[in-house]
Amino acid sequence: MNELNQKMNSPKNKVPQFHELIRPMLQGLQELGGSGSNKDILNKIIEILQIPQEIAEIPHSGSESRTELDYRAAWARSYLKKAGYLNNPSRSFWQLAKEFSMDEIDVKEIVDSVREQASQMANMLPAKEITTIEMTQAFEKYVSLTLQDYLKSEDKGYEFHGFSNDYDLFIPEGIGNTTGPVYVEVKYGTAPYLVTRIKEYCKKALAWMSVERESILFIVGGNTVDKQQLEQDMRETLGMNIAIWDINDLTEKVPIFPAKLEYLSEPRATIVQEVIREKTDDIIENDNRKNIQALQEAYKNEQLVLFLGAGVSMDAGIPLWDVLINKLLVKMILLAVEEEEKNGHDDDNESSVLPFCEREIEEIREIALQNKEQTSLVQMRYIRAALQPEQYHEAVHSELYSNAVTIDTELLRAIAMLCRPRRQHKGLAGVVTYNFDDLLEQVLEKQDIDYHIIQNKDKKPVNDKLNIYHVHGYLSQKKNQEWSELIFSEEDYHRVYGDAYCWSNMAQVKAFQDNVCLFVGSSMTDPNVRRLLDEAMRHPDETRHFAILKRKDYHEIAGEQSEAAVKWYQNFDDGIRNRIFNSFGISVIWVKDYAEIPQILKQLVR
């Protein structure tokens, strides 16, 4: 009770509330000739309201340089800007946006109009052509930051735990009609989804909260749920007190902070502003640690599926796709020339159609390998058309294994360690590879690990071996083994990814839906993979899959630019890339060197 009396008698209660500053702010700007700086406007407010100096100088909580009056004036300016009365042409400078009479100013109408904007913007998120995760993140950020600003303004203590922990905020003194300690959890989605997630969350919360004295406040966005029914269900089935607010409840009970509305109106634009403010190095280090812990848990529960890209095989001597395509281009030319030499000219012709010597052949090969054509899949269209099916497979096989390959790489050994069976069953839930080669299979054979290859629709998964899905085709180094159709040319991609029921698409989507997936050796630039990830997303409020990627090192390409400039851009680029991957459900573990990847994989086993 004493604590309550102290708060009621706090000097801050004598500072006018933000809505009480709206009329004097507009009047002050009129007297200033229609524009003025933050300081000019504040002085006018003090003059018009005759605010005593001791009140005007009360510091804002947690700030040594800002007063409480200045803080609340910032709210008033934001409300007037959103309501169309003010413009902000430059930093700390404001001007009237339209003509009006002070007699027509209705403060309640201004405040209500801004609150209505918040509700409309939250409901319009699905129309913004952003991913479900981006919608969720936008809503979560808006609600969380609005609550934090409100709690600061009320001198209420709170703990912000972030969106990947047990709860988003903890408010010891409660909020609104929810008294006593309250955990706040922000959720977004369709009504059936929200009901299911709230019930799941409540069951898990029994493990860490005190049901007798604590409660949970859910703030939900998206489709409306039957709040009263759900609150009653949780009381009756779990003995738990919960409250559910939608966006309208939030705007009614908590003052809207208009500056935060950008998260709802321009969710992608706010990402750039966030990244500029962040210390990306610290974030990456912390996120890497949390992501590895999540992967350890998934592996322990036999829910982890590895997705392997070309980087895994490149380390063992298999050429990257662009290099392989250029090699096939040379091979196609030479085969065509050979065929033309045999059948393509008259006996009377004294010279060959294309009289290549060994040196010229090597030069052609070098030119092709230097070709940086970005549409290499288009080149494959002509390579595929020029070769007979048997020739085509033989050509790809010979160039795929043309270099001396080795299975004795640290990365392949680390992957094999993950593949080793644990307990009665297996360690991994499966492997999906975009590579044609059989290097992983060779490593597994060497270590006596049973596996089962699935390379077409006729092959079915088995329960007693590690299933390896070659979703782009399979070419064993041993020619006597069964090969399969290769997804290599542009036509192949169009045909396969245009068929929702193609076995390879269904295998990937099932892995994305049922498991936690980790991409290794993949650049994550394939739009088809990103499309399948988006289609398979079942929990739009979380990123459940992972990728290990190398950070770009801008020091390597920087010329005479300063260290500070390079570091700033490095952090900015890392932050933007992080958000892009998050938007389609991928949390990234960033490494500075590819040599770190095997060590990370080994940590999952431990």
C-alpha cells in the first residue's frame, strides 16, 4: 500500500499527460509562425500551460539528459504527425501540415483516429505481400516495443526476454486489469492456429510458472479468437489464469506510440532502420550459440534432417555446378566436332570442318571455364539437346569424377558422425542432398553405417537404415550401380518444380513440415528451395530451420576505404542477410571460415 501511495504522490504525476499537450502544442506552433524546433515547441508549451520549472525539469526515467515533459511532448508530436496535423521535414524540426482553427481541435478525436490506424494496420498486414514470418515479426515488434515504452512511462518494472524464450515480457506488477505478476506472450496467426498454440503454450508454461499467483497475458494478432471461451477453458482444464487481448484491446488499454506504427505500416522498411542501430557482431555470436543449442536438441530427439549442397562435395574434389556445366559444354563441342568429322563433310573437301589441335582444344576449354554466364542452366538446355541420353549420363559422370576425389575430408567425416546410429535407431531423421555424387555413401560404407538411397518415385523410405534422398538425381562413381534422371537443365527445373506432387518436392516439403532441417554446403540462393520452405511453413511465428553460411568479408574487396567504413558496411550487410533468411524460416549460423563448419557439426553430437 505504501508503494502505491508513493507512486500516486510521485512528482511525475504532476507532469501533463501527452494528450494534454496536444492543444498547447498546436497553439504554440501557430504562435511560432507555423514551425519550430523541439526546444522552441517545448518552451511554448511551458509558457502556455504555465508549468513550474521544478515540474518541467523532472527527469525521464533512466535518462540523464531528457525530461519527462520532453518525453511526453514527443508522444504528442507523433500523434499529431499520424493524424495529419504536423510534418517533420528534418531532424528535431516540425511544421504545421494544414490550416485549422483551435476551436475545431478535438483531442479525443485525434487520439482515437491514431488508435484506429493501429488496428487497421495490424489487420492489413496480410495484404502487404510479405511472408507469414515477416507478418508475425512485425506484429511482435510493434506490440513489444509499445508495451516497453508504456511501462517505462509508468515507471513499471519489466523484463524483456525476446521472442525465442519461454515468454516475451515479464511484468511483476501486472498491466491493465491483470493484477499481480504477469507473463506476456505475443502471438499472430489464424484463429484455429492461435487457439492451438495458446493451449500448447499454457501446458508447457505449467513447468516454469507459479499457477497460484502468476498469470499469462496473450496479445494476439490476425484472426479473432473467442477470448472468453478460451480463458474459461484454461481455468477449468489447467487451473491457470490467462487474459487475451487483441489489437483493439491493446489500443484501448495502452497509449499508442505512433513512432512504432512503422512496424505495421512498413514492416520491411523498419528492418533497415533496425539493422543500422544493431551491433551485428554481438547478435551473431549470441544467435549462433542459441541456434547450435536448438540443433543439439533436435538431434537428440532424432528430429534433424541434413540438407546437403554442392559445398560439401566441392571440398572433396567434385566440381561446382557452374564449373561442371562449362566442362560439359566443352565436352559437347568436342563430341559434336568428332561426329561432324566422321559424317558431316564431303570426301572432296580437303580440310576438316573444325581442324582442332590439342593446344586449341585446351584453349577452348579455358575459355569455357572462364565464362561467367549467369544462366548456366540455359546452357544445359543445349548440352542436353545435343547429346543422346546414354551420352548425356556418361558425359556428366566422367566430368563429375574427372578430378581425383577424396572422401577423407573433415566435413564428410563430421557428417558421417552425425549419421551414425544412436540407441536402437538412428541419429539423423534423414539426409536430403542436391548433389549427384555418392561421396557421402562411400564414407558411410567405410564406417559400416547402413543407408538407403532414394533417387526416384519408386524408392520408398525404410525404418532400419538412414534414408538419403537424392532429389536432383544420383550418379554413383561405380558405373554398375543404378543411376537416375538428373535435375540439371532449365527444362528439368521447370518440370520438377512446377509439379507439386513430384516425389522430390514432396520429400523436401515433408522434411520441412515434420522435422528440423539444417542446410550445409548450400548458398540458399535457389528460389525453388525458398518457395518450398514457404509452402511448408506450419508455425509462422518461428524460424524452425537452420543453415550454416560463411559471412562475406568486405576487408578482402575493400580498397582504400577506412576500417570504420568497412566494418559498418560489414555489419549492415550481415544484418540484412540475417533478416532475409529469417523471412522464409531460416536461422543462420554464421562462420568466418568454412573450416569452422565441421566443428559445429561435431558439437551437435556432443
